[in-house]
Amino acid sequence: MATSNPRVIKFTNGYLLKDGQLVSEDLWVSSETGRIMSPQTAFYSSRLTADKVVDLQGKILAPGFIDVQINGSHNFDFSTPSPEFASSFAHTRRQMIKSGLTSFVPTVISTRPQAYRAVLPHLGPSGKARDFSEGSESLGAHIEGPFLSPLRNGIHNPEVLREANSWADVEECYGSSNLQNVRYITAAPERGQMMSLIPDFVSQGIVFSVGHSNATFEQAQNAVAAGASMVTHLFNAMRPFGHRDPGIFGLLGQSAPSTPVSSPKHSRQASISPSPEGSPRSSRRSTPRSSLSISTSVADLDDEARYRQPFFGLIADGIHLSAQALKIAYSAHPAGAILVTDAQKFAGCPDGAYEWRGEDRFVKEGKLLKLESNGRIAGSVVDLIDCVNNFKRFTGCGTAKALECVTSTPAKMLGKDVEASKGKLESGMDADLVVLDEKLDGELSVQQVWKFGVQVA
């Protein structure tokens, strides 16, 4: 750390986001370790005095925001290879953090194998150096495709979609060595043999998310039983809700039965348990990153796993989802709600038409982004704070609960290693922080951003 940075910082006279509430407490952080300090240790045991006191003047101090689905930013696309990819990615991260986005999961959409091999080596976790000057921290890549349903492809190029019938197909697509840089995958479990491959992803510490899928409710439930724990942009690019077949959305309304039930025919039989060390495809990591993993035994089905409610992403940009849809989803399973931007590279650009990868053109009109050829919604151009404000207004959930959807909940979804360091204002956690001002009408705005205990915006 630069010597000009204060060593111990005390935040006072504000409200901290803790356990779903805003509480009046002080927070101590260290710029040397980049972590939150225990106030008892700092003040009482070590008799430390703050090198810098930040008077919050009644403002809110929250953990740094985490966006688990973002396709690009500041005119840079995470899916498009280029000779300047590494330097452009670094520049973009330094710009992204100014909005309060201290960590993110760069999304790579459906493309060809050579493109995955070109970009994925750059998108792995970037926080090992714990350098605040690097900007927003990548937590590993999100690969959204190409194992998607052609019936629910959205803006994904149907010409590059494919099926996986074996793990070799997965490695051939992404490159086996690149999988260590992947945090989670979005795929349609009903396509090819993907359902049987879910345990293989999870055993490697890769979160499996159901998305761009025409799965029925029973197929979605089977995916959860096999280890899927996330749904990508709920409602968008999936079978619509039906009162007899609720589709993927039905996962939010289920709960474990009070009496044992027999397993549906043709379901994959597997049990969900903490990942055993030394599993066949986890040798590159001593501790698997996912909070769930699948045993290799298929003898006994854990019925409780089948009825677990997954996490789910919501694009609360005011365009992708209606206020009513957001409220219904959040009411069904508040603990699983994660706000995402699904932002494209054109966020922050002037309105107009833009070329995109030689396949189509994007048209940006304010906060709306669509394909010129067919008018389909093509991601968003908003910041995560915009989604928080929309979500608060549409659901009435309150400030603290809305902020959990961009802090502690995404951290929990991404795996135990992220949950242990991000998303909460607890002793030992990374000092990734945002200071927020709340107006009388409830609108939040980002006032300050801190990364590893150093103010960066």
C-alpha cells in the first residue's frame, strides 16, 4: 500500500448495513490488510487510534456492490477477443468501480470455441494481489452459453449454439485449462446430456445456473436435484409461467414435503453434500469454490435437494421486468433474489445505433437497448444502483433488503470463498465499501467507493 494512505480508518455517525437492517454503529478498517477490523480489538485491546475519521453525516455505509451478470462496460465487451483485451479490461475495471461496483463476474455469451480460448484466460479471479488501484475485482467468469435452447436464445446467435453429450464436449468448447477461471455457467439442462453433466460442473466448484431454457418444471426440479443452485435472469429467455406447468419459475414456490416422496421416473439420482477434497475434477483447487457439490454416487436420491429454492437473477432496469413480476418473485423467495444489470458495453454511450460483433446492430435509446433487426431487448445500459432504486420502488422491500440483493446474497450464491470475504460488514471481511446518500424520496446515490480499505472514488 502507498504510504500516503491512512493506516486505520474509522467510519462514524452513519448507518451500517448489517443482517438486513441499517444500524447506527462505527466501522474500523485497515488499509494495510484491506480488511474490516474488530472494534473490540482495535479500540480496547490494541488501543489503536484512527489515522483518519470519516464522518458519514447520517449516510449509509454498505458493502461494495457485486454484479454477477455484466457483459461489458465503457465500450468494452467481455466476449470479443482483441489484441488489446488485457489492457482494455484493466482500464474498464478502473472505470466500473466508480459506480460502487467493487466486484463483478464478467459474462461471456454464446460464441465459438476459439473466442472462449482467447478471452477466458483474462477473466479469472483478479484479487490475489489485493491492489486497490486495479479497480473492480473480477471474481471469475460467467459463461452464458453456448449450451442453450434455440427456442429461448434471446440475442444469442443461434448458429453457435450446441449440445453437450459428454464432459469432453464441455472441455472442447471452453478449453479444459480455462475452466479454472470460470465462476458459474448458464445452460439449458434439458438439452443434450447436460442434466447428467451438472454434477461434473459442481464438483469443479463451478456454480450451475439454469437459463435460456425451455425446461418444464419437472426438468428444472431435476436440475436442482443434480446440483443447480441459480436461475439466470428469471422470466427472461425461459418457458413462460403456466398455472399447470409453472416452468423454471415454479422452483421459487416449492418447499420440502413433510412426508417422503418417491423420485420421479428418469430423474438423476444424486445427493448434495459438501464437496469432498480430491474429487476427480477439483484437484486444481484445494477447497472447491461452490457452496454445494455432488457426490459421485447415484444410488440414493436426496429428496430434500430436489425441493431447494435456488438463487435467481433479476434485471431490475425497469424494462426487462414489470414491477409486478419483480414483486411476485421477491415475495416467493426473498433470500434468493439477486439484482443484476445484464449491462452491455454501450452503457454510458450516447443514444444511437452501434455495430456489434458483425452479427447485428444495437440501438440504444436512453435506458433501453435492443436489436435493430427484430427489436428484442438486448441487455441493459444501467448501473447496479439504478437497479437497487427500481427494486426498492417496485417491491417496497426497503433500503436494507434491496442492498442485500447486491451484496450478501450474490456473495453467498457465488460460493463459500466469496461469502467468506465479500458482501458483509463483519470483522475480517474485505473492506470493499460504498457510502450512500438517501434522499427524502428514498432514492440512493453513491457518494464514496472504497476498495481494500482505500478510497478510490
